[in-house]
Amino acid sequence: MKITLEKIARIVGGRVVGDGGVVISGINSLEAAGPGELSFYTHKRYEKSLAKTKASALILSEKTELFKGPQVLVENPALGYAKAIALFSPPVPSYPGISDRAVIHETSRLGTNVSIYPHVYIGIEAIIGDGVILFPGVFVGDRVRIGDRSVIYPNVTIMHDTRIGKEVIIHAGSVIGSDGFGFVRDGARSVKIPQMGSVQIDDQVEIGANNCIDRATLGKTWIQEGVKTDNMVHVGHNVVIGADTIVVAQTGVSGSVEIGRQVIIGGQVGISDHIKIGDNAMIGSQSGVAKSIGPGEVVSGSPTMPHRLWLKTTRLIRRLPGLYQELRELEKRVKRLEKRDS
Amino acid sequence: MKITLEKIARIVGGRVVGDGGVVISGINSLEAAGPGELSFYTHKRYEKSLAKTKASALILSEKTELFKGPQVLVENPALGYAKAIALFSPPVPSYPGISDRAVIHETSRLGTNVSIYPHVYIGIEAIIGDGVILFPGVFVGDRVRIGDRSVIYPNVTIMHDTRIGKEVIIHAGSVIGSDGFGFVRDGARSVKIPQMGSVQIDDQVEIGANNCIDRATLGKTWIQEGVKTDNMVHVGHNVVIGADTIVVAQTGVSGSVEIGRQVIIGGQVGISDHIKIGDNAMIGSQSGVAKSIGPGEVVSGSPTMPHRLWLKTTRLIRRLPGLYQELRELEKRVKRLEKRDS
Amino acid sequence: MKITLEKIARIVGGRVVGDGGVVISGINSLEAAGPGELSFYTHKRYEKSLAKTKASALILSEKTELFKGPQVLVENPALGYAKAIALFSPPVPSYPGISDRAVIHETSRLGTNVSIYPHVYIGIEAIIGDGVILFPGVFVGDRVRIGDRSVIYPNVTIMHDTRIGKEVIIHAGSVIGSDGFGFVRDGARSVKIPQMGSVQIDDQVEIGANNCIDRATLGKTWIQEGVKTDNMVHVGHNVVIGADTIVVAQTGVSGSVEIGRQVIIGGQVGISDHIKIGDNAMIGSQSGVAKSIGPGEVVSGSPTMPHRLWLKTTRLIRRLPGLYQELRELEKRVKRLEKRDS
């Protein structure tokens, strides 16, 4: 792909300072970019690399004197970069058509232009949309629906009755629709509560690798439009994750939790069952969320507290040895005073 | 399935108040249930839904005036519900017989009524019991034994010499019998300790999705009867988990840990190697267990402490900024006293 | 395998005390070893078992009177044991040749003596070295390279352009080369940053089960020679893990982290993005690493602090209820003094 900087500027919604006619044939980091390549500057932590880059052009937010070539100025350079890199990104590798080494139940329906790799299994009455790509080892259970242009990477398991929207991406090894963890004690034994519900994943959701999203006991576990999960995220039965929420790696969400829209949940967070988390809340990494969080609240810690308080307490915990020391000394001084008094 | 409420009451061991002749054709939550459906009331947090439900009958522990229809009274409504829902739950979807797209070594032995989906692999001298269901992508290593009526979901890996009991359920993506993490430092390098032991999983165990249960270095890693693990649980080499213990999602158990019977381990717990955990102990979510825990003990925190102490300390940690302030002020007052004295 | 103790001693670099001519036919733990078997004594926690063992010979560091048979004295008994057990360890179970149930793109190249199980998929222009074993369900993407004698266990996904060195072991269910978690907010929506980089795994690396190692945004994610990861480790995009570093189970490493050589990272650790960790550092289990760590530093806690300070603070946190009590009492005494004074 060869494209002028001017065209790139138009696509990313930016303004060229310098020669817009320069032809760009690739995109790379400041350090690795060479002649003909575009790069980007998003954070002053990269200033040293900026001064030394051999890129032919840059995307950034404000004109810099540290770079002599043409520059594309955009409001949000990270966003500009995301759009520019998409121009040079190869398409998802697809299989030409439907492999005869895939096993597809005769009652299922496939859209046009699907790419079904070998070793795929598609069950009874499944419906696969147009342009869907199913990689090797994908299991599609009975009555599953997958919307147009969704991509399911290798060895993903999609259990029966799951509904997946359009342009959804599910990375390798993830499990959608496994049984929720529901047991009732009967004396010593644990009696299984059959998990009769399902999972619904809406349009433009992206699920990381090796996630587990459990089916509902009754009703549905629901991942709404535009949600993005990182690797190894656990989502329990009957959870709702609101639109455009982001969940970082290795976080676990217990059963029946309701998470709002545009929430940001850090890595390795644990959320107790039946909790509600309001829209736009932010939860710091490794937090333990044991009670509900209001809209826009920013919390950290295990158990969680307001993020600012958490910052204070973590600083003070480090000073605990000194605090005990001070208390000891103060005690001595009081004793001395008491003695004098007596 | 259509069944009278009276029959359901007999199955769940309850007593009908009202018309036992009403015919039930399904089961659902209080909110979603409609005419002909049974629902259940297990916790007063659902009282609002109770008053508004359109269910035709209810399972609960005490007669309520908030619901006008017939009621089945049981001691433990959650257990009654689990038993009732099982009546309406469809069977695990099975493949009719043995797919010719499965690869089964000629020396292995299959029981009667097995369901072997396409893309299954069964190795040398494996023994598969009656009524076993193996979903697509299941790998059964050499000499593995799987007991009657066990269900192994898609893309599960069962490495060589693993023994699995009867009526075991293993959810998708789990790995049983991977090598334990055993290395010895030889200068800078890590020398692998070959992992020659195996894994034994007893009857009625249920393993969640994407678990990893490592084989023993020597001897066996042993998951005893009735144990239930949630998703993404890690079990190291030579671990023993006692009968009817419950392990919630994303918990990690290091090598050679011995866990007793009917223990409850919360989510995201970490347990150090060579620890012993007594029968009926309870370990709070996100705990870090670095020393052994006696029978019946209830602990939380990282490192763990008695749960009640942990509750106190977590409250006090939030008050640390105030504590430092108080200490400062007390110090000033002492100073003032000292000055007056001098 | 039958071998004299003398020969074993030579292989493990030890010295026989007693009869070196005794023939050894197996290796086992102190408790389980029987006649003809070798065992080993590595830690005084096993002293009771030492006195009772029925093994025919022992590997240990110093001659013991508690065992009457011949003894092999080595400097590091754990290392001696690792070497001795390797003598009796069966080879990795391999498929004889290339299964016709594997799907291998015609443009890929396979070395000699490869073992390609059924249900393997190998993409366009992949290069597989001599003696490589690919278990069922392994996906090898386009242009992937796998070095000689590497073993890839069942249901592992290796996405396109990944490079894997020689004698690498990847346990079941792991995902190599999934997209890094890169999104830019555009109003409420998250715009995906295409992940165009790749993953490089050097020689003699061992990756546990159900790991996720993401490809780089640009450039490469790089796991250097001799690194060992336990189960369910998450490695973000553009991470570098230095040679011979050890990462214990369920640890998560965020994007662009640089980890030095011979670092030891405990289980369930979380490391924030763009952090640097120096050579030979040690990070305690469940730590939260939010800032860089120098070479040789030993840290624990979330957020991390020097390990010794962390030990102190964790002890003091347990005493917080008493501390508050003392402060209360001291306050009363000061009040009393103030009253007397006035």
C-alpha cells in the first residue's frame, strides 16, 4: 500500500504541516521507522525517540521542532495513529471458502463469503452470518447465531444457544456459554443447579484470549455493544456488562453483577456477586469490589475505597513501622509527664 | 414437559399450600416467569419481584401473602429450586454415536452408548466408560480412563495416564495433566524436573472452563469426590483437594498443597506450596494463604488472618489518615504540656 | 531401564557412599519408593519420611545415619534428583509421522522426524523444524516458524508470524500471538489499534498451560532464552522477558513492560504497563507492581515495597486494632494531664 501523506491526513482528520505529497508505504514506531514510513508521537516519554526517528512523516498533536519532516496534526494522536495503522494492517488471514474438513450440521445455515477453516464444528440449526471467519478448532453449538463479519479465532468454544452480534471478535481459546457456577449444599454434597439460560454478545464486542463467559442460570448473560475484554477475563452467570465498558486482563466478575456503560475495570480485579457498578465508574487494578459503586466513582483497593483515599492509605501503610515507633515515644513522654506530676 | 405441582412437590420434598393440581410446563425467575411456569423465592432481596411475579406457582420456605397462587413449602428453597429446575433442563447435547471424523486408537476401549463428536482424539489404550460424551476438540491421551456418564466439553485436553471417575463434568478449554511447574536452578539456567506422576479425578467432580490441573512430579494430583471448581482455577502438581470442597474462579493452588473436605475457597485466592488446609475451613476471596489453616477456620486477607480481625483491620486502614492526624495533634498537646512543665 | 547406582552418580555428578553396584530400575518419593528404586532427600521437612523409606538408594547432600543403604552425595540434591529422574522419564508421547487427518498447507515446510498428530492445522509458508511434535488441535498460523525438537501440546494456538526457537515446550491450551489489548477512545467508543507486530519465543523456553502471550502492536513481544512460565500467565503486547526469568502461575504482565534476566516473579502478580524490572529482581506473590524495580531488588505488596518492609507492615496491620486502642488510651492520659495542669 502506497498513499500520500495528504490522503492519510484526510482519513485521520488531521492537517499537514510541510510536504503533503510525500508517499507513505508503511507505519512503524519512532525507533523502528525508516524512510517511506509514517510514525506517531503520543507521549513525552517518547521525546528522545522523537529526536532520533528516521520516519518520513509524523502524526502528533502539536508541531514539533525536534522533527524536520512533514507532520500531520490531529487532536488525538493516539486515535489518529489507530486510524492510520488500520490503512497498512493486513486483513485477518482467512480460509478460501468452506473446508471439507469442517463438520457442519445439515440444518445449520451459512451466509455468503464465509471462511470456515478445517476442524471447525457447527451444530444443529446454527446460523452463521455473511463474511464470518471461523478458525480451526472452533466449536459452534446447536442454535448458536453469529452475526455478519464476526471473527472467531482458533479453539474457541461457543456453547449452544449463544447469540453473537455483528463484527464481534473472539480471540483464541475463549469459552462462551459454559455453565454458571451454581450449586446448592445438601448436607456435605453440592447439588448442581442446571444452567438453562444463555449468553448474548452484542455488535462490535471484542473478547480477549482464554476468557470464560458463563451462561445464565435462567435468562441471559449479556455483553453489550462495544465492550472490550482483555485476556483471561471471567464473567459469571447472569452478569450484564454495559456498552463500551473495558475490562482488563485476569479480572473476574461474579454471578449477577450489573456493570454500567463505559466503565473501566483494571486488571486482576475481583467483583463479588449481585454488585451494581454505575456508568463511567473506574476500578483500579487488583481491586476487590464487595459493594456497589455509583456512576462515575473512582475506586481502588481490596476492599475498595475512593481512589484518593486508597492512595493516601497505601502511603501510610508503608509508614506504619515509624508510626508505631512514634506512638511508643509519645507514650514514654506522657509517662514522664505523669511521673513529674505525681 | 408438563407435570402437576403436586408431583413437583413430591420430587423436591415439599408441601403444597393451595391447588396442587395446577399443571406446570416450565420454570423461570420471578421477573420472567409467565402463566404455567414455576418460580422460586430464596432471598428477601427479591421481595419486590415476588409481589409482581406472573408465575403460576412458587417454591419457597414460608407461605407468603404477597403471592396469591399455590406455593410449595420446602426447608431449603434453593435446593428445592435446584431439584425442580432439573426436571425442565434439557439433556447435554450429544452426538449420535461415534463420529468417523474422530480419531480413536485401535487399542482403546469404548463403553456402550458413548457420544464421540468429530475432531476428538483418543490415544493408545484409553478406556472410555458407558454413556460418556466427548465434545469436539477433546484430546484424550494414552492410557487415560474416563468413568461412566462423564461429560467432557469442547477443546478439553486430558494428558496421558489421567484417571477420571464417573459422572464427572469438565468444562471447555480445561487442561488436565499438564506438567507441574518444577525446575531446579543450575547456575543461571533452570533444569526441568520431569513430571512423571499423574492426575486422578474422582466421581461427581465438576471442573470449570479453562482450568489447569497439573500432573504430579511423582505420585498423583488428586481431586476427590464431589469437588467443584469454577472457571480458570489453577491446581499445581501433587495437590490433594478433599471431597466436596468448592473452589471459586481464578484461584491458584501451588504444588503439594493438601486441602481438606468441604472447604470453601473464594475467588482469586492464592495458596503457597506445601500448605495444609483443614476440613470445613473457609478462605475469603483474594486471600493470600502463606501458612496452614486449621479445620473450620475462617480466614481472609493477604497474608491471611482470622476473618473477623481482617474485617476490623480493613475498616481501620481506611481511617489511617485520621489516625496520623490524631497522633500529630496528640504530639502537639504533649509538647505543650512539656513546655508548661519546664 | 536398569542402571547401576555408580552410573547414576556419574551422570548426576555425585559420589557414592556404600555399594555403587546396586541396580536401580526406577525413581520415586521417599514415601512411595520400594526395593530397586532410587529416592532423594532435599529438605529436612521430609526427615520423618527419610527414616521410613524403603528405597534402595538415596540422593542427598550429606551422608545420613537415618538411611542404611547406599547414598549418592551431591552438592545440590534437587538438581541431582532432576537429572536422575530424567533417566527414568518416558519420552513425550509422539504420533508416528504425519497424520493424514492433519491439514498442512502445501507451501509449508516440515523438517525430518516430525510428529504431526491428527486435527493439527499448519498454515501458509510455515516452517517446522526437525523432531517437532504437534499434538491434536494445535493451530499453526501462516509464516510461523517452530525450531527443532520443540513440543506443542494439544489445543495450543500459534497465530501468524510467531517465531518459536529450538527445544521450546508449550503446554496445552496456550495462545501465542493473540492481538494486544490496544484501543483508543473516540467519544464513548473504543477504536481498535490493529496489532501488526509479532511474538518471538527463544530457545529452551517453556510456556505453561492456558497462557496468553499477545503479539506486539508494532515490533515484537519477546520471550528470551530459557524463560519458564507457569499456568495461566498473561503477557501483554511488546513485553520483553529476559533470559532465564521465571514467572509463576496467574501472573499478568501489561503492555510494554521490560523484564530483565533471571528475575523471579511469584504467582498472581500484576505488573503495570511500561514498567522496567531489573535483572535478578524478585517479586513476591500477589504483588502489584506499579513502578519500576531495580536489579536485584526484592519486593512484595500491592503496591510493592521492599520485601522486608512489607513483612513488617503486614505484621503491624494485624495489630491495628490494638494501635487504635493504645492511641485512645494515650489521649485520655494526656487529657488527664491537661486537666491537672489547668
